[in-house]
Amino acid sequence: MGDVTVDARSEEQGPGGGSEEPAGPTGRRGKSGGPAKAQRPLWKELPLLLGVALVLALLIKTFLVQAFSIPSGSMQNTLQPGDRVLVDKLTPWFGSKPARGEVIVFHDPGNWMEGHPTPEPNALQTALSFIGLMPSAGEKDLIKRVVGVAGDTVECAGTGPLKVNGKPLEEPYVFPGNAACSTNPQGGFKVTVPKDRLWVMGDHREDSQDSRYHQEEAEKGFVPVDDVVGRAVVVAWPVDRWATLSVPATFGQKGIDKAAAAPTAVAFAGAVPLVLMRRRLLSRRVSGGAARG
């Protein structure tokens, strides 16, 4: 009485009643009760991990962000020669177009880089640039600030100020000592930006071969929106220069969008008389119908 009888078979059978397979060398059993498979050595997994990393880097460089190196002083003091910036390439895929005040990277729209040969990268630089792990070395790309977008009137006379749609811009980002449109070969300009085009200028106005200097070319100094690679969003290197590249407040001042708003206002003003006339005609018809009734 009180003794417990142990069925010897319970020590040899698994939960389903079948016999268990012996444990593996580590003493661990697999999910099916069999011995666990030995983990593959890291050196065998490494090629797969590197392949996945390279594919991800290539996708990021193609669709998300890409690093670019600043080769000249045309954007000082916002950007210094040797700075590395990260460029957002994602938003243009969703139809977003560059806005006033943004710093953008774009392909050479004509002969802007004539006389400024790009250095020939070595094989390692070419490979790393291809996957986005290094800034592009051989591409003919430029970086400037967007001043005017489609429909804008951009003008500057003498030493400035620069005006957009009649609004003078306060430009704290311009290189100290530079006038708003100094050294412009035409002595000033006034342009209206066509559809799907941009007017761009460097922050170092006396050291920037920007839209001002290409008005005699096919594109008349304007940059096609389709040539834009993306918006520069952050200075990533060197570490002590890390900073975001935000849109200056001067481009958000009240009234600067009046050129874009004018067609809407004109259309509204023209529609008002038509609406009033229609209402009068309807009122007369209703009144005539009531009188006949």
C-alpha cells in the first residue's frame, strides 16, 4: 500500500508513445525528437551575409540615400570642400519636386562643368561608389540651392537683394562679404522660371558658376527637374561638421507664393460674374413659372 509502480516503458517512450531517438553529441534533441543539427560555422555564413549586405546597400543607394562629396567652395559656408552629404533620393519617387531653399544635387544640365574635369576613380573607389559606400567620384553632378521654381520671377540688380516674386530675400547663408548677385556677368537678371525647371544659385555667390552664368545656353540657365538626383539633407562627415540642411525661413515669408496664387485668384474673379448671372437667370425662370401657375 502506498507504493508507486513505475511503468518501465514510460522511460523509453516519448509523449506520443513512440521511442525517442538518442540525443545528439550536444545532448540536445530536435523538434521531432531527433538530434539537433549542428550550427554552420560562421565562415560558411559570411559570404551569404556579405551578399545580402551588398544588395541592401545597392538598393539604399539607388532608391533611398546616397553619399556625395563636396569638391569646391561654391556652397560655402553652408558646405565646405571635403564635406560628405547624404542625399534623399526617395521622395522624388513619390512625385515630390524640389522646393525653394532646398539644397539639391543634380546632373550637369549642359556644359556647366566644362573646364572642370572630374578625377578618375580607381577600381576600389568605383566599386564602393557603385554600392553607395563611398561618395560618387566620377559622376558629373553639381550641388546648389534652389532659388526659384516653376512660375517664379527671380531678379537681382546691382548688389541685390535677390528677389523672388517681388519679395526681397534675407540670406544669412550667403558667404560673408558676398553681395546677393555680385560678379554676375550680365550685371543683373530677371527671369521667369518655366514649367518643370529650377533656378539655382550657390551660397558663395562670388565663387559659384550657377544659373546666372549659363543664360546663353540651351536651357538658359534653368535646371530640368528630371535632372535632380535628390535633396541634400544632412552633412554626415566630418563628424564635427554634422548638421541638417533645412530650408531657410526667408523662403517661407508671406506673399512669396503670390505668383503661383495669381492664376487661381484671376480665375475666381472671372467666375464670380458668371455665377451671379446664372443665379439671376434661374430666379427669372422660377418667377415666370410661378406667375403662369
